[in-house]
Amino acid sequence: MTLTEKILARAAGKSGVQAGENVWVNADILMTHDVCGPGTIGVFKREFGPQARVWDPDKVVIIPDHYIFTADSKSNRNVDILRDFVREQSLPYFYDVIDKPSGRWVFDSSKGMLKRQYGSNYAGVCHTALPQKGHTRPGEILFGTDSHTCMAGAFNEFATGIGNTDAGFVMGTGKLLLKVPETMHFHLEGKLQKGVMAKDVILHCIGEIGFDGATYRAMQFDGPGVAGLSMDDRMTIANMAIEAGGKNGIFEFDAQTQAFVDHRCKLNGTKSAYEPVEPDKSQKFVCELVVDLTKLEPTVACHPDPGRRALAKALGHIKLDRAYIGSCTGGKTGDFLDFARVLLGKRVVIDTFGVPATPEIVHDLQTARWGDKTVWEILVDAGVQMTENASCAACLGGPVDTFGRMNTPLKCISATNRNFPGRMGHKESQVFLASPATVAASALTGRITDPRELLS
């Protein structure tokens, strides 16, 4: 069996499963957020009754992160709905934007977008916060009401996005009926060269198979090349499995995975026991692709979908209005460090926005020092508009006052994960997806630029 099949078989209590088979599986974690949480709660109460209790309070994780730092009253209300439900159900894992359990969330736009407006328990973008807070464990099943839940596949678990109806059912029963997906095999060899990042790996893979090439399939990443990828790198790759239509992305378990998960579970007091899955020699794949990391170059996904792959060096004629780094895909500590290396000692020539994915990443950037400056100071000195308010922000558009949102038809190069028309705001805007290094280089020149031109 493949990695995905092994996890699903275990969760179904079966000795084995095969692609195409329908199985009932037990969930280990259900995650929801401010966009889909109220709808999921509504389905749960409608189907199980107004006094119903969730199947296991310790397995429900609620993380507001999408439409948070906005004066939009309906968005603010969604967070309050989550808080009321958490109090009613006595749920321990709620990462609220405010500290007062009986309070109400109101964003104060008069304070501006850059300075912190959240409490001590706020966790930021759900997909980055889940592993930081110790909720991603090898061999487990993670369901989330967000398509990019597949990012947790970096930790050798089956993680996938589901809709509000399915989530409401899981909330009440802890189970879900799934069709076992076929598995596509991506065998990684070699090592990334200077200026090339994990984002280039997944953009290359999507370009090879198309933005619908993995529809309802698992994308399994393994091979000797994985050893040279950090956990941040693996999260970036697994995150964008959905941009190829994938049901999930998944990596093998190794020492890096173990070190990360063990540390985070201990740090946060979450469940420390887990059982990773190892690949079978006889595993069967629907197709196989060998990716030589050594040969990859900085890559861009052009408007209007993630499958429109081109090399950055061939796109220098495209002038830009904006650059953006952030989101679960491009807002991790490692992403910002590579972004900062390109910008060091230089200054951007177009509007450039930086949104760390979590408060922990804000802290990392504000305390790590390169010489006599913090990384945060280096970015601000380079002209980047850095906000302390970690969130999804403009990655998915949001209300018109969202930080970094494109409210007019602009061309933006972004380290985020999706570039369909209207994704980051105005429906006539254009988004070009690229690595943090490519985004940085392009911000310095005002056109799409291969970062190797600027790296010594």
C-alpha cells in the first residue's frame, strides 16, 4: 500500500484498502476557522440538535485567521460565533484573537494595519499554526474546512479539506466516509541550487501535470532529495497539492519529521504518541514522475491558474505593480529569511507587503539579528510594509480594507498559493505565483526577475 492507503486502512480498522474503495475512517483532528466555522456549527446543530455535544472536545481545533484584521462587522461577528460555541462546548483548543472569553472582537482601524491587535492566545494562519501548536502527527487523519489543509501532509499524515456539511458530521460523530484516492508518485532526487526554493519544486510539478492533473488523487513525495528539504519546504510543497486538484499531499516520515513533531507536542502539551507509516516495496501508483531538484530553476505560475508555468528568466518583460509575501505557503520563517537575503542592503521599487503567517514568526523576525539589525528591520529598511497582524490577509482577497488587497486592476507577484481571477482582490487584477526569493528580486526591479541575477 502507499502512504495514504496505509493511513486510511488504519483509520478504517482494516488490514488493507485499495484505490477506489469507499471506507469509513475515524478522524484524529477536525480543524475549522472563522470563514467556515459558523457554517459547520450551524450544520452540526441542525443535524444533531441544539444541545448536542461534539464527539471529542480534545480533537476539535478552532483557529480564526482569514477575515480578522478588518473593520467589516460581519467578519468580526464570525469570530464571536466561534467563541460562543467554544464556551458552550468547553473546547480547549481555541486560538482566539482576544483574551477575554466573554468579549467581542472589533478591529480598530484607527490604529493602522501594521501594529499588533491580537491577544496572547492568537495563533495566526491555521495551516501554519496547526503544526506549531502540536496538532499535526504522523500516521493520523486531519480534516479541515479549508482546501489547503493538505499542507499537514508534510508530517506524514493524511490531511485534506472538507466542506461544512462533512465537517458538521465529523463534529458530531468523529467519522467520515471517504473514497481511497489513487496515488501519484513524485520521486525527488538531487539538491536545490542557490536561488531555487521549494515553491519552485511544486510549481514545476503542477506545470508538468496541469492544475487539474491530480484531481482526487494523493500526491506522494519521497526519494533522496527529500532529505535536503526543511519542514518549511515540505509544508510549501504539500500545501499546493490542492492547486493540482489533489485530495492530499504526503511525505515520508524521517528524523526531521520526528524532531519537529516531538518538540511541538512537548512544547504545547498536546498528545505525544503517534505511529508513522512507512512505504511498502510493493506500493502501486497511478503514475510516476522523477524530479531532479538539481536541474530546477526559479519558476513562476502565470495568471490565471497555477498550471501556467514559465521560468522567471523568460518573464522579464512583465512589469509589476505589487509584490506580496505571506500566507501558509509563503509566510513561514524560512520563507522570510530567503526573502530577506535577496533584499539585504537594497530597496524595493514597487509596493511590497509582508504578512507573517503566525505571531511566532513575527517574533522570529523581530528577534533574529543579522549584524546590527533584526531581520524585521532589514525588511522595513528595504521598503517592505511589514504587518505584525499575522493572518491570511490578502491571499484570498477579503473585505476591501484587508492589508495588501488589490482593489484596482494591478499586476502582483506573490508567494501565496492561488492565482485565479479575483483571488487577491479586484477581478481584473493578475497574480503571478513565485518563491519568496523570486518575489524579492522582482520587488527590487519592478519586473519579474530571476533571483539568481541578484544573488552573489
